[in-house]
Amino acid sequence: MSKSTAKPFSESKLLHADRRSNTEHGAVRKPLHVSATYAYPTAQALVDTFQGKQSGYVYSRQGNPTGAALEAQINMLEDSHSTCCFTTGMAAISGMMIALLRHGDHIICSQFLFGNTNSFMGTLSQLGVEVSFVDATDPQQVASAIRSDTRMVFVETIANPATQVAALAEIGQLCAQHAILYVVDSTMTTPVLLQSKNIGASLVIHSLSKGIGGHGNALGGSISDTGLFDWSTYSNIYPAYQKGDPAKWGITQIRKKGLRDMGATLRAEDAHRIATGLETLSLRIKATCDNALALATWLEQQPQIKRVYYPGLASHAQHERAAEVFSGLYGGLLSFELDDTIDCLAFLDRLQMVILSSHLSDTRTLAIPVARTIFWEMGPERRASMGIDDNLIRLSLGLENTNDLIDDFRQALA
Ligand SMILES: *Cc1c(COP(=O)(O)O)cnc(C)c1O
């Protein structure tokens, strides 16, 4: 039996979450609303909607009913009170940070980061936000980096590509003790492995382009507020947004400053595709995790493989933590190093079914040599600090038959 503290969401509630407010014409699925703007019967109603005295839509850059239905589904998944969607995961991360941070602030960030998030940290530094990178698998390192001007701790749950598992619960306790905003990028785990509220996250980020949409046919991002953080203590909230229930101050500022002013709005068409993918989230994630565990176990036994990184393996440095904090699944991503005598690119060329591509959490299995592609720009030193060997191959497992996958790797190694 798993010792997991994860409280799984209800698949049944998820499947019906978009119909809770109202349904149009009895439609079983939320329709695609493509109108850019919204009209009102009276001038007073238009004024009241603009001033937030009555709920409603004014212009689709700030939200639309198809996107709102997806936001309701994500709230259900994360047990959060509010969610704001963006056009990509990067738009969610950068929009949230620009909205909530100011020149002179300090933030603590895991050194094991998605490449473009790492690149954005460079932009933030240029704008006068000081970023301390720490090994987030070690809560001591996070504790020692905390200062009086620390505004935020940002971590990824399972890091890409070397699958380090951050000290998620311990960092949650530290942030609670010091009243610091705790932002967790849970793209690699999805709510099937982890409900981030259980480890103390204040804000939860998802790249909806990955597991949540799941079919590689739409980009999107989201930020959810779990309600654990007391925004009345956060000094960067503009007076205009210090109104009403403080629980909503943070997400309001993210929606106004991060989404409305910067304009990275999720298109209704993409919200609709992502919402359709979301309906099968549990089934897909369980299947890709099963494939990843089977392949990781098989690869680890092959003499031509030097090392396999997968949190589900007993050999993984944070295996026990992963068993404790996740729901008994370990994710659909693994990485491995080939023996030095094997040419990494030639090996990849011999794969017949597996697709050579970046991206992850697709229905199909994808492989990429990460040092020479997605982590190329950051240079050898930063790569070494993230545990990225020059020949490291990252695999994102899809929904193929497990034996077919193993056969493809067997013939490529032969
Ligand atoms: C892909 C990814 C992102 C960025 O998401 P996009 O939708 O591609 O912008 C952020 N964080 C993690 C962990 C990711 O895997």
C-alpha cells in the first residue's frame, strides 16, 4: 500500500465540472465561444460589468466562457478557488512573475528548471529581481537562502530531464513558516500524481500543452490559487486590487496585470481542445506512467545503458520521497545515458516507432538528445549543475503497447 498523502481528485466531478454553472441549449459539452466582445442590454449593465459589480464578460482577452469552463475543470483538479488560463505555460509563468514581482525583490528558484523558465529567470534578473538558484531536493538549501526580502519560492515537482524530485512538502512548511509565496510548476506530475495544495503550494502552474491537454494539438498554460496564502500580507498588491475578499487579490492582479495587460490569452479553440483532452486525464497518465516504469526497469537491465533516471526505480536518489508524496505513480518521463561506446545520435536514428521530437506528455512516445537541443543554449556549466550529461536521452512515454516500445529499443540497441 502506498504511503502517499496525495488525495486524488474525483474523475466523476471533473467530467461534469464544465456544466455546473449552466448549459446552453442543453449542450452536453461546453460550446466554443469565439466572440471577441460582449454586449449588454443597458448602459448600466455594461458599466457594472466593467466595474466588477456584476459578473460577465467584456472582451475575450480577459476571459471567455469556453476558457472559463476549462478554468472550472482545473479548479476541480487542484481543489483551488480560482484559475487563470494563458496561451502557453511560459505565458503563465512569465505573466505571473511580472504581475507579482518588483524591482528589488528576491526569489528562490530550483536550479533544476525547464530550459525556457531558466532563460526567463535571466530576464527577471535584468529587470532587477534577484534570483537565487538552489538544489531544491535539499530543504536545507532553500532554508539557508531565505532572506527578509524573499517574495517567492519557485520549484518544479519532477525536474526535466534528470527527474530530480524537489523536497515538496518540506519547502511548503518553510514557506508557511516565513509567509512566503510558494509557486509549484506541476506540469510533470499533473493532479493525477499530486494535488499541490497537499504540499502547501500557494500557486500551481501547469503547461496545459503537456499532460493535461495530452494530445499535442494545442498550447496552453494555467495558474491556480489554492487559497493557502494570505494575500493581505503581500506588499506588492496594487491598491486597485486590494478590494473585497483578500483570497482573490493575487489572482485578480495576475489576471489584470499578467493576462489583460500582456495579452497572452488562451484561444477558445485551444481551450476547447484542452478541455476535451482533460476528460481522459486519469486514464492517459496512468497508462504513460505504467509504460515509463516498464521501460525504465527494462533499460536499467541492459548492459549498453550506463544510467537510468526515473523516480519509480529504487535506484533513484529521491525514490522514497516520490513514493511518499505522489499517488503511487512516478510520471511519464525518464532519461538515460548510453554506454560511451555508443553514438547517441546514431542510436536515436535506429528507433523506428519512437518519434524524435521535443515536447512531452503526448499520446506518442518522443525521444530527444537534450544537451544538444533544448538545453543547448544554457551552456555546459549550467547543464552540469542540472545533471545533464552530453549524451543524455530524454523519453516522454506515450500510450503505445509496452511490448512494442521495448521491442523498438531492443532492436535499436542490438
Ligand atoms: C513545457 C513546460 C513549460 C512551458 O510550457 P509551454 O506550454 O510549452 O509554454 C513549463 N514548465 C514545464 C515543466 C514544462 O514542461
